Amino acid sequence: MKKPDYICPEFFSTLLSYKPKQKVFRRNTSLIPYMHGKTFIVHNGITFLSVSVSQDIIGHKLGEFSQTRRRYYFKKKKLTKKNK
């Protein structure tokens, strides 16, 4: 059994008076069909990332599309005279 979609009441009231590229801090809000074609700027903890809602992502949460963690890359060791 699937849980019902969660939409914060405060967010829903601002959604009715939609402004283009509206800033959103609530990452746990579900995307509903009413939001189709709209663009939101979602906060990921550091910066804001733009998320445009298409038909494919309806039913997911806003937080799924704004990454909060950076990728980690291993640093390569420098070659010294001993290692050659």
C-alpha cells in the first residue's frame, strides 16, 4: 500500500500564487500533476538548484532531484624519484 502524497500546507498556498522560478526549502514535498511544466529552485543545503517538473517525475519528491553530497575523487599520487 502506497502512502499518500505529502504537500506542506504552507507550500501549497504559495503554489496557488505561483511565481516563475519559486524558491523551495521543503525537499520532502511530493510532485503532483498540478505542478507539471513549472520550475522550482530547490535548496540542497548549500546552494539552490533548478528543477523543472515534467510528466516523468510526477509522484517523486523534490529532494530527489537536488543532490546534497559532492562526488569524491581519489587524488593521484605524485611520482617522486624513489617511486620511478
